[in-house]
Amino acid sequence: MPPVKIELPADILLAVGLSREQFVKEAKFLLALKLFELGRISSGKAAELCEMNRIDFVLAMGRLCIPVTDLEEDELEREFRDVTIA
């Protein structure tokens, strides 16, 4: 499948203070992040979209305080019920 291209004015690079490569990398990450947040793609597909491995993508989400899961409180309790900290 051919890649999707999005055209933006060149002065956007000046406005955000990034090189073209930095901007493309950040834009891919932010698009992947938002699509994941909306539940439209998995974390694995999101990582693939922004050319990261899944673990690095999830860690980057954590650094931005973006929830990795949307479990309800009772679901979280079940998930962590048997976890012990050594």
C-alpha cells in the first residue's frame, strides 16, 4: 500500500523550531499516540507507525502521563491482586 502524505506549509518548521526530520518523527509519534488513545489502533500498531518498538512507545506514553490502559478500578484491583513487592 502506498504511504499517506500530508502536506503542511514549510513555515511550520520555523514555528515549532524543529528540523524537518525532528518534526516528522514527532508528528508520527503524536499521531500514533492519539490514534491509540482513541482506541483506533493497538499499542503495537502505534509503535510501528512511529517507528518505535512497543516497549519504547509505552514508556514514552508514561513519560507524557498518558494512560496505557483504560481499565476500571475493579479491573485494576483484579490485575494487581496477586502482585507482591519484594
